[in-house]
Amino acid sequence: MNRLKQGLSFLFVTLSVAIFTLLSWVLESGELSMSALEPSLLRSSESASVQRVAQQSAPQVRVQDAWKLVYEKLPDFPIENNYISKETGKVDPTNTLVGRLIRYHVFVKGRPPNYRFDWKLSLADYLGATPDYLVESVYPGKDVLRSNPMEQDRAAIQRLNRAQRDALVQALVDVFTENSGGGRTPAGEKPQGRSNSPEIPQPQPGDAKLLIP
């Protein structure tokens, strides 16, 4: 009987030591695995932080300054900046044709500045090819210039040929997409964020004027 008790005690001690050894090995293996993962997790976290900072620090073009970038791309485009300011009584060289076009597009019509189709709609307003004809009372420059530049701006846009209008549209889109981190939208490719369903604009009276060379 005593021998049986001794045998059981020895077996219990042996099993206890084996279990303790196994648990210690498991814990050590887990710590090693976590320590191996920590550098990669840290690198991933740092990389995500860098990407967020880069996105937040991407230059955002101001509507008031966009016209300068357009003229850098199109140095021969009409400036039409010979209007006298009501405030200073002097010619305001910063009040340009492109600047007024941008303000009309964004503030008067509320159209997004990074899609070719929307810029073509605004040019169609100047060409008289859409129901949304220009209105003197809300045209940009009316409140700050002694003379309303609307008619002269409309005439300047109408003097452009189709290639010049296309170049203007592309320059405007490039300025607003390149400086917003979105990248240039290739011709014929639908921008992300819009519906995938086809958009077929309905013909409007006077649309044929857009095709005049």
C-alpha cells in the first residue's frame, strides 16, 4: 500500500513538472511571436500615419488663385484685365477673364471644377447654347468694377475656336485635379465618385454652336 502511494506521488510530481515545463515553453513561444510581429506592426502604423499626413498636406488650389495657374498653362489666352476697380479707381490687373469664368462656374452656377463636362456647360452659357444664359446682375466683377465685363467676356469666349476652348477646359480641369491630389482624369474615362450609369446629355437649342470651329 505504501509502495502504491509512493508511486502515485512520484507520478503526480512528474506530471506537474512536465505540465509546468510545457506551459513555460508555450508562454516563451508566444512572447517571441509577439516580439517578431511588433516591428512589422509598427512599420505598418508608421506607414499609415505618413500616408495620412501626405494626404492632408497635399496642396489645395484656391478658387481665387486658380486663374494664375491656368494662364501659366495657356500664356497666350486672352487676359481681359483692363477694367477699373470701384475701390481704387485704378485698373485691377488681377481681375481677369479666366478668373471671372472660374467664379461664374463655381459661385454663380455652383458647378464642380474638376469635370470637363461641367466646364463645357459653362462655356456653352457664354456661347448662348444653353437655357442658362448669362445674367448681368450676378456676373462676377459687376460689384467691384466700374463697368460690367459680361458682354466683353462673352465676346472673348465666342472668338475662341474649338481647339482653344478644348485647351481651356483641359487646363481648368488639370489645375483643379492636380492640386487636389486626384490626378488628371483621362479623356473618355468616367471620374470616380460618379454613378456608373451612362450619362447622356439631352440636346439643347443652340448646341450646334459648340461645334463651330
